[in-house]
Amino acid sequence: MPISATVALVIVFLATGIGLLARGRQKMSLDQWSVAGRNLGWMLLWVLMAGEALTTATFLGAPGQAYAQGAPSLFIMCYTVLAYIVSFFLLPPLWRYAKRHGLVTQGDYFAHRFDSPRLGAFVAVVGVVFVVPYTVIQLVAMGSIATTITGGALSKSTCIVIGFVCVAGFVFVAGIRSTAWTAVLKDILIVIAVIIVGIVLPLRYFGSYANLLDAVNAAHPGHLALPGATRNMNVPWFLSTVLLASVGFYMYPHLFMAGLAARNEQSIRRNAMVLPIYLLVVALPFYAGLTALMVVPGLSGADTNTALLTLVVHSVPGWLAGVIAGAGALAAMVPASALVVGAATLLSRNIYQGLLRPDASRDTVLRVSRLLVLAVMAVALVFSLTTTALLSQILVNAYSGITQLFPGVLLSLVWRRVSKQGVTAGIVVGLVVAFALILTGHDPFLGINAGLVGLLANAVVTVAVSLRTPAVVSAARLPTSATTSPPT
Amino acid sequence: MKRSLLLGFTPYAVLVVGIPFVNSTHVVLGMPTLLLWIIVCVVATPLFLWLAARALPDDKRK
């Protein structure tokens, strides 16, 4: 086995070991497992939120997209900073409400706010469904990493299964706390890796970024501006996708829950203020992808997902390739575990316990959670073994789904009259419109992201249906921010 | 609260509105203009959020 693969495996096992050891600290209860007892200090929370936000999407997906499509790959950095701005205003009232009523998940939130366990369960299902593609991205990435560094010795499927085993392993035991400690390791390594691929390599091959970009402009005219190498991902696509993802970002179960896990409101706002600086590092993979385009041209289709690693293997000694590959593997494993924990918590708490067996004991719910971790991952595994899409495309489609929860969340915070029927109808309409367009090949629709089209339909329907149905909710369940006047 | 929202969403609005105007293959300071614009807004965001935090009504602040 090449040294790069050995080094990468060492890193993966190290991280798994840390994950398993982290459990020793305290007795695992359900609260501990998913929200770390509401006790996360702001620094640990920062690591957790940044670590989950900088995933495979920015380390492998973005360079792959820069290689294949060019300028459209800048949408990730753009929507992320906008999402931080949204979080500054959106998360604190949610946090206050959740704290007052002892809520953990978005399923809890909807169930309590609308006095409807069924709505909570429905929201939980939506959340889980859209965690799957996001998890698929992580597993497919693991497959690409391993395939590239072993030079094809192990099949992609075998590598995906190995990744699956590692993630399931440490999630199964310690839940969110293990994610936090492994995230520290992952963040250190990924920053080193990104500096190498995004600064050292481009400068080594081209001397300066300007030279690199001039070379790209000469060999691939139009690649550096929208729509890049695509036909239809132009300015309207970019704007609509960025708008969509900026409000959908914190609708992801693991990020919603991480927000609720903050120590206080001030730390939420502090994170929003500080995270943009960390985000600047995300520009580096863009240069890495362009360097790959010039140095190892010729990849096409789904193989462009391996652009970055192909460049790495071509350019650096084996042991260093192993370190970078290991960083990439962690960038997949850590968010995958947080995603899956979020999904399993939703399922066990808001469907199993919330709807089916309200009097289940805490230990039963914990055991059910653990089984559901495996179930969610098994579903993601099946899709990972069969998909051929660009990682970035899976990401955009996932956002088209999860963002449909946003109108309900926003209106529930600011308007008393929003009803459970309104929210339900809105989510259903949003999902149907978005995915009807996507599945019939109409994304972008008239140049605009299909998910955003669905979102607009969603908002209209939510308001319209709410105006015609009673909002049967006691004053105690209303957030203090909600007013009686309809949204203007 | 309204002042806070306006301050906080200023970089949001500016970034979004500027996109059509910075979409070109020109390279400035080693960046395509689109990336340069995004980075400028990313760097401005903490400042505006800090101002937004200061503009929050007293009961919401620390």
C-alpha cells in the first residue's frame, strides 16, 4: 500500500480513537448526546460550527467545481457569509424560545410552537430526508480520496464502505462531543492542507495568482466569470442559489441544533461576527481547482470530484499526499457524524418518542437513536454507491429541499397568525414545486434556482393558508417577537 | 431593532446587488473581480455586524 494511503489511514484511526476516548468523560444521557448539556463554551462552539460549515463541499467540491465549471464555484463562499448574517438575527430568538421551553431540535420547535406533535414529526422527516444527500456528499468524497491515493488499488465502493464504518463507529458511541474534539484535529489539518493546495502549489507552478489566472483566461476563455464552462449557471442562477442557501443554511438539523446549543445569545452573535474571517480560507480551494485544471487537465464528468487530489498526488511526496488525504477524510467524517446525529435525534425524539411512543424511557430513546444512526447512514451509503453527480450539484439540490423549512421558522417567530396548516401546506408546496422542476430537468428555471422558485411558492402559500385557518395557540406558546400584524 | 437589521443586512444587500457588475474575467490583485467583490464584502461583514450588535435594543444586548 502506498505511503500516502498509510498516512491517511493513520490520521483516520487517530481521529476515530479520539472520538472513542472522548466518551469516557461523562455518563451518556440523551441531552448529553445531542446538545452537550447546553454547556458548550463559545470557543468549542466556534470550532463546532466552523468545522461543520467547512466540509467536503469546500475542500473537494469547490475545487472540483472550479475545475469543471469555473466561476459558479464561488457561490459557496458567497452564501456562507450571507448565512452568517442571517444567523445573527434568526438564531437568538430561536435560542431564547428553545431555552425557555426546553427544546432541542427543530421538530421540538415546531411541535411546541404550534402545539402539534404531528407537525414536529413532519418537519423531522423533512430534515432527515435532506440530511441524506448531504451525507452522500461526505461518503462519495471519502471514496474519491481513497481511490486516488491508493492509485485505484481499492475500489471506490470499498473505500466508501471503509469511511462508513469509521463514521458510524465513533458517532455510535459518543455523539456530538466526539465530533467537537475530532473537529479540532480536523480543522488544524484541513487548514494546513488548504494552505498547501491553495497557496504553495499554485505559486510553485505559476509564480503568482495573476499568472495562474492569466493562463486560465488564455486556455479557457470565460471560465473565470459566470456562467463559466456551463450553459445556464449565470448571474440569476448565482443570485438565486446564494439567496436560497443563505436562509437554508441553518435549517440543517445539525446546525439548527448547534445554534440552540449555544451558551447564550451573545455567543451566537459573536460567532456570526467572527466566522466570516475564517471563511476567507475558502478562497484557496478555488485557486487549487484552477491549478488542477492547468496541471492535470482531462478529467470529466464525476471524475472532476477528484481534481484536487489528482493534483496533489501528481505534485507532492507520498507522505504529504497522505496527510492531505487524511485531512480530506476528516473533513468528510466530522460533518457526516454531526449530520447523522442531528438526523437520528430528530427521528428518535420527534417521531419515535414524540408521536409513536411518548412514554418511552430515556434509555430506550437513546438506544433507538443509535440504531437510527446506522439506518440513516445505510440509506446514504446505498445512494453513495450509485451516484454519478458532481458534489456541488448534490449540495444545491439538498438546499432546495431543506430551505423549505425557512418560511415556517421565520413566520413562526414574527407573526401570531401563522397556523400549522399554513406551515404544512407551505412546506409541501415548496418541495413539490422545487423537485418537480429539478426532476424534469428544469433547474435553473428561467435562469433561477428551482429551490428558490419553490421557496417563493412556499412563502405565498404559508401566508395565504394561515390567513384562512385559525392559529389555535395559547399566548404561552408565542415567541415574544411575534406580532399580531401580518408580515409586510 | 430596525436600525440593527439595516446595519446587519447592508453587506448582504451590497454583495448581492454588486454581483452583476463585477462579473467579468478581469483579474485584479490576483483575483477575478467576482471573487474580489465577495472578499471585500466578507471582510466588511464583521464590522457591520458589530455595529448591528451595538444598535440592538438594550433588552437584547448583554
